[in-house]
Amino acid sequence: MTPPSPTPESQRAMSDRVAHTLYECTSCGERFIGIRRCPDCNLFMHTLGLGGVCIHCDEPLLVAELLDDKGATLLG
């Protein structure tokens, strides 16, 4: 028996989650939002968690890092 096909809603939720996930390259240490493969090293990156880009410093940050900072603002 084959598993049921994903619904459009579940596919959209999955792509939204990927678009807001922070990944880090284990080789060079670069961080990217929504990009699973490092463009420099061409390796798949490690998932760190949900995050975004800080509007103040333009760096990819985890939501937990933003909450710890108490002053950073996240762009969705």
C-alpha cells in the first residue's frame, strides 16, 4: 500500500517552513535562510531551526538568537 499523496496545503506548509529555516554549512560555516545546499562548497547544510534575516545587520539568525538579543527585529 502506498502512502497518500501530499495535499497542496501540506506542500505549501512544507515549502513555507523551508523558506524560514536557517541552514549552516558544516564546511565553511556560512548561514543561509531557505537554501539547503551551500553555494560555495556545494554541500548540503545542517538545519539549525526557524529563523530569518535581521533588519539591522542583515545576518541570518535563529528565532532563539533574536529572542536572546531582545533588540533585533526579524524580516519575514
